[in-house]
Amino acid sequence: MSINVCDLQKVQIGFQGFELESSCVYDFLQSFNGGDDEAPRVGYYFGSDLPGIVTFSGNTSYLKFTSDVSITYSGFLGFYKFV
Ligand SMILES: [Ca+2]
């Protein structure tokens, strides 16, 4: 998922709930400072620790969720806003 805002704003994301498998290699979420997963990575999230609020340095951010074929946790509930 790509989030884009106008040039004068930045993207900020946060989470109200987060519950993925505890291993970092099975189910995980990544965030990138740009329009795709080739951009510099900002965060790598897994397990049940609630990630802190992330403010991206530019006006474009990219979120990528990866999961495997077995064991499903409840997932995550996040929000984004423009700052
Ligand atoms: Ca899994």
C-alpha cells in the first residue's frame, strides 16, 4: 500500500493494535521511505509489541505486509495522517 500526500506534508503512521507471529521470518510488516519496497526501509514490525508512531521524511510512504501459509494471528489496526 502506498500513501502519498502533497509536497508540503509528510506521512505519519501509528497502530492501535498489533498481533503477528512472534518470529520475524513468518509474518511481518515493513515500511519504506518512498513509493515502493526499493526505497530505504524505515521499520520492520512483527510479534505483539505495538510499534511507535512513525513520521516519514518525505511525502510518500510504502507499507508491505508479508505472511506465510500457516498460523494466522489477529493482525494489526493502523492509521495514517498527514502532518
Ligand atoms: Ca503465519
